[in-house]
Amino acid sequence: MKKLAKVLAISFLVGLTLTGCKDEEAKDDQDKVKDGVINQLKDDYLSSVDVDYAYEFTKSLEEFKTNEKLGYRTAGSEAELKSGEKIGQEMEKIGLTEVTKDEFTLDTWTFEKADLTFTDENGKEHLAVLGGYQVNFNTNGVKEYDIVYGGKATAEDLDGLDIEGKLVLIDINQREEWWINYPAYQAHVKGAAGVIAVQEAGYGEVSPDALNAQDFCGPDDAPAFSMSQTDGNKLKKSLEASETGSLKVKFDAKSTVEMDGKSYNYYGKIVGKDPESYIILSAHYDSYFTGFQDDHAAIGLLMGVAKGLIDSGYQPEKTIIFNALAAEEWGVSNSRYDWSTGAYNQIFNIHPEWAGKAFANMNFELPAYEHTTQDEIRATYELNNYLTEFSKDVPAVEGVYKDGISVISPLRTWSDDFSFNIAGVPALRNDFQDSDFMRSHYHSQFDTEETYNEDAFKFHLNLYGLLTMHYDKTAVVPLDFTTRLNAMKETIDENAFEQAEVSKDELIDEIDHVMDTAKDVNKRVAKINEDYLNALAKDDQAAAKKLYNESRQLNSDLLAAFKHAEDSFTRLTWEDVVIFPYEHAQNNINNLSLSIEALEDGDLATPLDEYLWNIDNNWYAYDFDQEVFDYFTDYVIDAPAQKLMWGAGRIVGHEDLYEVIHSLKEKSDIENADLTEEIESLKQSLTNQKALLKTTTSEQVADLRELGRQLENLK
């Protein structure tokens, strides 16, 4: 009855526009029709979506675990597999159709336990329950080890320290210093049985009892575990009280990594009038510890939106896919790019046909928490303007996000949306990375329902359900290339181009030319989408179908242009920050030239303290042996694409300054040291980077011309 009443109301209002009204009045009436239909659809969804359902399903995902004390549902583990099956069954239960289980190959990790017992300085036995990383370590029951304190396990810290066959207690700050793989491997090459890392800061700051887990980015045979500050401080005091600086401990641990295992992504559909055009919603279901926010609440959001749309009776134009992804946290051993494994496989290997047909990927992370007072949607450049306009009409929820919504670009690499985006599916996510939660609760055992904010969860259920319907009422994917092009212009460093004697003018001229073309394309797309929405609002199915069918080639060509832009203009630093290709050489030119200038003035400190560590991954050269530095450089440069996944081909180059840095460090205490050799070496590196800037600029001009050619055909 509701649907019939809606159609009758629409027909009545449309009829008013056809009775001889003036053009302006007719347009006003048409706008009222459109607004009325949209508002009715919104109201139907908002009254149907159920935050309690989403919360209860979130909680239910805690059922399966690999570690009875701590949780963990990790890549390819039995707990992850059972969680996936549960989600697939729930998809069918709430009414999604064509529910599918997609198998893919990955490296699996099962973390069962890591219990370390030691005698404290008062002679009392103390049990420390440890967190895990993706390594192979099995004590086969309780085993006795010697443990020593290794500072931060830098080359200097471990120099002269006997760690052969021993456990090494270390301190670490992974946000501000280095990732766990570097000290773990440094200890490994020195013969350690493994490291036990205590977070100084950066992660797990919510409590001194917090443990931490992260993707390991290293080989499975360099073991590492996580210990709380509380336990770490007790253990340090015991070590200080020991005459030898060593202590006997009992360790009962089992962490298993197996290569080339299996896991599964699950998806279900609400099939639309067009079964071959998609809107993809996604979240991952693997987790560390309890994983309430990261990412069980996101699965709850995914399922809540699906159920809300189904229960509201919404009949989509396009096919909406709800995708629960495995192995986001980790899934490939010994890789710099070891996360987002399920998503990468889903879009590149299992369903590459989705790219070119999908209007968007909306990916969800940590959505039941108010990270900042302004809710952030992080999106690919081309969606920024569309989402900014859409966000103006999202209803507020009292108690959260008093400053509204902001849309920020570009996408970052920390979640599954990046894999979809570089595959050619324009992507976005609810952002979380700028939140204090990242330092406090993230990837710790304190990510529990205690962090739950019902209002924030409700806001995101509303937001992303409405956004799904908003996308569904577009005939052509609303991509605006001017945002990316403006960002390119803003990142051009005139000083670096002048030093390299490379003209920036051709690059800027080409950007401006493509910008003008993109603006013309925007006008055409906006007109089609406006006419399409009006036709739907009038329930003029014939007109809507005609507009839709006639715009299929335009839609396909726009997505092809987007894929070209991602292939051509998205690169990564050695720390996984998204950059334009020429920014790599720009950065290096500036830091090398400043270093050379300072050294020629006899200043060693400034290059070491301010410039050289900014070049590629050379900051690791300061603290670790060359064997360690080379290992984690080569596994990016020399690894096959299947190992690098979404990082393959995204690094622009590498300037190895290990020997120069160490030579300068050795000479830093020598008065009037001869720096000729070091200056010449840096000058050669500068020459290399100038040549790289010339090459990348030339390539960018060619890529821009190709983008302009593609867009020119769409005007």
C-alpha cells in the first residue's frame, strides 16, 4: 500500500506540471516532485534501519577466537573461517540474494597462546599474557629461556650483547620510530630466539596493561610478541636485580604461519533493474583481540545498511553488493604490503569484472565511535565534490558530529578501499586515522564494546544507507577529475624543478588543458544525472531507461579514464603515503641539495639530523645493520608483484645512502673532517634524482595528454 500511495502521489504532482503552467513554475513543481520522492525514500529507510540489530550482530562476531584469553580471528584461521560462515548465513537470513563464498589463496596465521612466567624482584612468580605477531614460534609446551633487555634492538643496542638463543625484551614506538619488523629482524640476524616488544607510546596508550598487535611486514622466522608496560616494567626490574643481566623465564607459546592456505570473502546482493552495474559496500571480518570497532562494528554497519534497505522495501536501479572481506589486517608473509589481502584478491583476482561496472566502493572501518567532532569521509579525489554536496543533506544525530561532515582526499593505504580504488572502482571510507583512538585503543585488547557510541553508529547507518540510495539514482558515475588536477598543481615544487633544470610549464599547461576538458565533462554528466533523477521522480520509466541506456558508454569510458588516472598518478612513498610520481624526486632533490650545501660549509649535523633521513627509506640506515636495511629494501624492489599486491609498481625508486650516512656519523666527531667522498656521493645521487624528475615529468605529461584525450571524447 505504501508503494502504491507513493506512486499515486507522484503521478498527481507530476500531473500538475503538465497543465499549462509557466516554464518556471513547471520547473519548481518538478523540483518539488523530485524532492518529495527523495524525501520519501529517505524516510522509509531511516524508519527501517535498526541500530540495535547492527549492534547485536557486531557483538555476535566475538563467538569465534584462536586465543581463548585474548580473542583473535586472523587470516585463514579456524576462527576467521567460522566467522565468515556466520556472516554468509546471516546475509541469507536478512534477505540478500545470490550469497557467494569466494575462495582465495593467502598465508594463514593462527595465534593460540603466548604465556610468559618469570620471577619478579621480590621472588614472586608472575604470569604475563602476551599478544602476537604473524610468526612461527612453538615451544611445544612450557620451555625455559634466558631473557635479556635489548633497549630498542638497534644495531648499537645489541652490539656486544649476548642474545644467541635468548629472548630479548625491547621497547618500541611504532608510530614515531619504526615498525616491529626492523628490531625483530635485527635481533634475528644476531641469533635471538625472539623479541618481546613493549609499546613506549604510539599505540595502546589507553592503559599500561595494553597489548598491541600489527601486521608484521617481515619473515615468519624472526619471532616477536607484545607485552604490556605493566608486565614489561616488572620484568625490567627483575633483570636489573639480576647479577648477570639475564633471567630464566618459562614460555608457553604457539603461533603458526602456513604458506598458501585458503580463506574466503562473502557477498550478497540486492539485485537491481541493472544486474550488471554495481554499488559495492564492504568491511573486513578478521580482527585482533576482541576487535569490536576494528572491524566487527563495520560488519554490523554493512549488515545494518543491507537489512535497512531490504526492510524499507527499497527497489534499487543498480545491483547493491554487500561484501564481507577476510584477511584485511594481514595475509601475506614477508611483504611490505601484507595487509588488505582479501580485498586485493577480491577485486584483482576473483572479480576483476567488477571494475568498469561498479559506481563506487564504500568501505567501513571503526564506525561505532566518534573519532572527531566532524565526521570524515575519506575519498578518492574524483568523488570529493560529489560527496561534499551530498553530505549537506545528511540528517544530524543529536549528540555526535556537531561540526558536520568533511570530505578529504586522497585515499590512504590503511584499509581495503585503497585496493578497490587502484583497481578502478572509485572508493571512499568513513575515516578514522586522525583520531586519538589510533593511539589509545587501536589494535589492543581494549577495543571492546566499552568504546561503543550508539549515536555515532546510528549516524553512520543513516549516512551510508542514504549515500547508497543517492548513488543508485545517478545514471553516470559522478567523477570530477578537477580535484586531482588541482592537487597536482599544488604539489609542484618550483625550486626542485629549477634545480633539475626541468621545465614545469609543460606539465602545468597540460594540467590546465585537461582541467578545462574535465569541466566540460562535468557539465554533461551533471545534466544527464539531473534528467535521469527527474525521470525517476516522475515514475517515467521509459524516459529513465532511455537516458540510462544511452549513457552506458559514457559511464564505461569515465571509469576507464579513472583507472588510467589511478595507474598513472597514484604512487607511494617508502612509508606508504600516497603521492604523485614526480613528488618522489622532488623530495629527494630538495633534501640532497640542502645536505650538499651544508656539508660544503663543514656542517655534518644538519644533513644527518634534518635532511638525509627524509630520503626514501634511509632513516632506517641510522639505527640498523646494513643486512637489515638491505633486506627490507630488497623485498620491495625485487619481490614479485603477487607478493607486493596493491603496492606493486607504486614505489618510484630508491636512493641508497647507507654508506654515506654511516661515514658521516663516523666523522661527526672529527674536527675539519674531509667530506670530499661523501659530497661526491651525494652529488651523484642528486644527479640521479634530477634525471628521475625529468623522466617522471615527461611521463606525467604523456599520461595527462592521454587522460585529456579520453575525456575529450566524453564532452
